[in-house]
Amino acid sequence: MPQRQPPPDYLSRRFQMKMLSLLAALGLVIVLMSIARNPKNWEWFVRLGEPAGKARHVDTRVKAAPPSASETAVVTKSPTQLPEDATAEELAWWEVLEMLDDESRRRFLRGITDAAGGRAVSLDPAFRERLLSDLDRSWSAVLADAMTGDNDLEARWEEWRSLIAEAFAGKPLADEARRNLQELDALLGRTLCHHIRDNTPHRRLELPAWERLLVKLYYADDERLAEESVGRVSFLQLFDQGQAYRCRVVVIEGFVRRLERVPTQLDLPRVEALYRLWLKPADGTDAPIVVYCLDLPKGLPRPTRQHPVISREPPGDPVTIHAYFFKNWLYQGTDRTAYLAPLLLAKVPSYKPPPVAETTRGRRNPWLTLTLSALVAAIVALGVTWYAWRQRPANDMPPSLARLQQRRAASGEEKTDDVPDFDSIELE
């Protein structure tokens, strides 16, 4: 019968150190599990596929103190210059729009956009006559100016005047008239975009362009936005070459880190507020992109009046957005420092949640984690004990008795496996 290996000496220092090492390794595994469950520690994993050297630090701080809101938000007649390549028609419409009051300008531009998009325009007859009269008076002043007065521009105004009167009368337009109205709408859009200035906060002069782009987004579908898009752009392209993308549709990708609800007075059905998203660019740039959206997709949390601000855990929610680039916006950070960020206007971001996201499961109770860890450790300990018990020989004897048997065998005494009964020994 083969002799089985005797069990280890559980009281020996070597065996105790081995068990202590196993227990320390189990504790290390539990600590690593608690670290691995934090999404912040896996942000590096998201950037593994990015080209080397593409991400970089961009200093968007503004050295000079930013102008106060009172100095910029109510500006209506501030001196601004059109670009040198502006056409005579753009210069003329610039002056005409400056002569109209705020209400007439807003309703006129909205009416042109609606009529060009095939939507009915309903204006009060008295207001329509007053608006046409104001346009006639403004154009007469512009044409009387020696610098802009010419026959070609006067003929163009006569065509536009009849087209505007027909559109504001609520009558259906012929195909040719509608195409001409769309050209006028595009001309007015280019004129309004000239009011936008980079490196400034929100300005009242930019409000007509702001509202026009949001109206166009509201009625545009995804296919049309994709057709008008100039393609995917990065943070640095918008930040360094904003003039080239002004009022044009671009595609951006990023991770939503913050959502805010911003009340608005925009006259659109079912639009009571805009949603401002703060995005970390997908190219790894450590500066945010700001996007104002008309609505949010399913899956993204929606800020409410009671909770107007929602912050997201890094790396954030991945989105792809077709949006109009507006300008590089000057805002004040939480540290009271002025920063610049690309500002865009969008309809609804495209959001595809990951199939398995730890953030959607919620945080587990730490006591539950400790309880499960203790239960697993107990099961492992029972398994090791059971295995050691199964490996014990059938005729197990203490190490002291084994040494006694060896001494007896060396002295020629008979070897026995019987354990002596010390209690039966009679003392003399």
C-alpha cells in the first residue's frame, strides 16, 4: 500500500505565512475590483483608437476682462462693419433692417423664412400695410444715398417689393416666385450672419440671426441637414477658422458632460426652452464645445424647471450632432475667468447608448459588496479546508509520535502504530 504524504503542519510558521499571503492576495483582488468599477479610471481606454499626437491642450482663456452683460446684451445700434467682399444688395439690406424697429424686423424676417419654406404667413392687414410702408420708406432713404443709389438696385427692390407683398398676403406662390423668395431669404441670411462677432458674449444684434437659424433647424429634416453639411470638423478648426464655418452646417462628435435647461421666447410650437450641452470633443481636446439644442434624444437625461442642470460622469454620453456653427462664444467659468468656446445650434443630437454601461446600472451599495466579498472568501476557505481534509492519510499520527517511532526503530524496538494511553500508566 503506497504511503500517503502527511498533511502540512498547520501550526508551522511556513504554512501560516502561505495562508496569510493567500488572504492578502484575495484582499488585493477585492480592492482592484472596487477601483475597476469606477468609470473615471477607464477614460484612457476610450482614447486608445485615437491617432497619436492628435489631442492637445488648447488655452481658451481670455487675458482681458470680459465685458459685462449690460454692455453687450442690449446693444442695438452699435457701429459694425460689413466685410469688404459684401455685395451692394447685402449693404442695402443691412441699412434697411437697421431702420426697422425690433418687432417689425423680427416678424418680417420670420415671414420671409416661413414663406420661402412653403409655410403660410398670416399677418394682420393693418400690420402688413405698416410693414410695407416702413420698407418703402427705408429703401427710399437707402436709394437716395449717393453711395448706393443705382438703377439696378432700384429695379431689384421693385421685384422684391411685389414678391414680399404677395407672400405676406397669404396667397400660394408659384414655383418661380417661391424660388425667388428662397434667394431673398438666403440673401437676408448672409446679411444677418455679418452681425455675428467672435470672442463676444451673447449680443442683441445677433438675435435675428440666432432666431432665423433655430427656425430653419425646427423645420429641417435630417436628410436636408446632411446634404447641407460641410463635413466633420474638429475643435481646432472651429476655434481657429470660425469665419470659414459661420452659419454653415458642420458635424461634430463629443461626450456630453453637462446639460442645462435655458428658457426661451422663441415662437415655435412645443418649444418652451433650449437645452445647452457642454461637450468634451471626441478628438481629445481638453476644452468644451457648447451646443444649444431644440430637443434631446431618447436616452439622454432631460433637465426640468425643478432641476435645470444635470452633470454626467466621465467620459460622458457619446453624441454626433449636425449643427450650425454660430461663433466662438465668450463666457465666464466657475473660477471667474473668461474663456472662449465654439458655440453651435442644433435640432436633436444623435445618441446611441453603449449596449452595457456601468453608469446606467447605478451605484451598488458598498455594504452589499463587502457582504458578497466575505461570502466568496468563506466559500474559498471552506473549499481549501475540505480539500486538505480529503488529502489526510487514513492512519494519521501526530509529528511527535512519528519521531518517537523513528527513535524506537533505530534502537531495535518493535514498531507499532498504536497511540499509547498515557492515562492508563500507573505511577509508582
